[in-house]
Amino acid sequence: MFAEKGYEGGSTREICARASTGTNMVHHYFGNKAGLLDAIIERFGARVLALPIKLLAAPAQSRDDFVSRIEMLFEATMDACLEHRDLLKVVVREDASPAVLGNYADTFVAFLDEGKRRGLVREGLDTSMVSGVILDRVINQVLYTPGIKAAHDVDISDPIYLKRWCAANVDYVLHGMLPATNRSI
């Protein structure tokens, strides 16, 4: 209901009718409709961001390990957002940020900063911006799935396309668009 109509768009009674339960259950478990929304947002964070946080918890031991973790980060985040697209829509629609999102960003920045310390990440990289870039890419791709399908006849949940999308984005994040040389454009 929240994904379709937004927080203001549906009453507690409508939500309960759709869930085949009574309003007493919402009040018992969540206190009120706002408590239910808070629980949904936290559930999104726990379901979507838990695995990516685990992937970044320990420092990369080598360049290959670093690259592999970034690849898995994109894939795990994309898979989780696709699987929980309605939860994602609620979070975005209500402009809400689960508490775990701060943990995700902090863990990612620490992972990148440790990569800098180990010589795996370019010294001048603004690590605080990179986690936002990845989340932004994934979230927008998932939210605009219907438009992408209509405009380009591409199903982003297709495993072949999904692997290609993740690989292209990992390549972009890790290598950018410029050649490795210092040639002028």
C-alpha cells in the first residue's frame, strides 16, 4: 500500500484489509501507522544492506580481493534491491533513510580508506562520495525498471543483462572513462 499510494494515500484500515488482519494487530506490534512505516524502512535496510555491509567488513587483502568485493557489492546490492523493489519504493517515496544506511556508508568508506592505506585505492579519491555513487546507480536502475523496459526492451532482472550491467558499472567505478595514460583529450 505504501509503495503504491504513499504514507498518506492509504488508511490503517485499508492496510489491514489488504493484509487480512485487524487494526488491533498494527497497534499491538507497531503502535500506529507511523510505527509500521518505520518498521518497513528498517526491514528494507536489514534485507537490502546487510550482505553488502558484510562484504566490506574486513579489509581487502589484495588488488584481486578488492576488485572481487566491489563486484560482489554491486551484484548483492542490485539483487537485494530488485528482490525488495516495493520496500525500496517506500523508502524513496517517503524520503526515509534506514539507520543501517549510515552503517553501510561508514563501512564502505572505511573499506576504501583501508584500501588507500594498503595502496589499492588511488590516494586522491574522495571515498565519502563513492558509496553514494554505487547506491545511486543501483537504486535508479531498479526504480526505473518499467521505463527502461518500455524504452529499450531490456529486463534488468535478466541474469545475462544483470551481469553485464554490474560488470560495466564496476569497470566505470574502478577505471573511469579516461585511458590510463596522461594523454590530452
